[in-house]
Amino acid sequence: MFSTRLLMTCAAIGVGSGIVFTVAGLVNGIVAAAAPIVYGLAIGVYFLPGVIAQSLLRLPGVALITSLIAGLVGSAVNPAFIMRYLATGLAVGLLQEIPFAISKYRYWRPWVFYVAAAVMGTIFGGAVFIAVGMEHFVGWANLVYFGLFAVSPVIFTWLGRVIAAGINKTGVARGIQRQIDSRSHTSTTQHAHTQPMTAA
């Protein structure tokens, strides 16, 4: 079960990210119309709430909770796009849960975040690429358009981990967050994995 403190932490992250979603939604519309080839750079913003929550708390379900809350906040400001915000929040949140669920939420090393972000970005890029049509751009432009979908989530994952590291220093998550690596239960190993989190 989720404690009240944990839910409040997720809510705070979700609300903050939802405000970012709102601004990003306005910018994305302009970018899509003026420079569609770089639209892929914008997709990474939707990874922020999940990355921040997972990096800070290292608990199952937090990416999904924060992403859905962020989607609700974004849709409250732009109700015409409520389904898009909620669907995106749900899809990204679920995808962010998968790589950590594989280790039963016991392994939270930085490389997992970055590899997962690149893979998820590629999946999203592929879906959009198919929807838009390969004929939308020509030659190298297709590679740029598709490649940015993979790069953007990695950039925002780094940013999210930087934000989480800053929040972590305040001690707000002390007592509710798990260790970075809890697969081994020896005291020596546990001590080695309780070091402060970094964005790397």
C-alpha cells in the first residue's frame, strides 16, 4: 500500500510536471507547425514526472502515479486535449515501470534509466513515424526526425535525475525511498549502495 507521505510526494512531482506539460503543449503546437523536423525533441518532457519520482523514491508504481497526475493537471488547463494528456501519461508511466519491474524494483542504477529512455523514445518515434508516414520527410530529414525521438527522452531523463538529486538533498524522501541496489542483503553490500543519488 502507498503511504500518505508517498502519495503526497508523487502528487507534488505530478503537479509540478503537469505545469511543465501545459507549457510544453503550447510550445509543441508551434514547433509542429514551424519546424516539424525537430518535433521529436519535445517528446522527452513527458518522461520527466516518472524519472523524477523513480530516481527519488525507487518504488514500484511511482512513475505511473506521477505521470497520470501530471496528465490530469495538463488536461485541466487544456481540457480539449484531456485524452491526449492522459493517454500519454499512462503510456509513458507504464513503459517506465517495465525495466525496473524486471528486477522486481530492486535495481535502480543510472544506466538503466538512460538505456530505458533511449529504447522508449525509439518506440514512440517508430509509432509516430508510422503514423506520419515515411514520405513526410526526404532522406536525411527522416533520420533526424526519427533520431530526435530517441535522443530527447535521454536528455530529459538526465534533467529529471538532476532535479531528483536536488530534491533528495532536502531529505523529503528520507524514510520512504528504497536503496539503489537491494538485490544483496549483506550489510557490506547494503552500505555500499546507500550512497547519495547522483544524476550520472
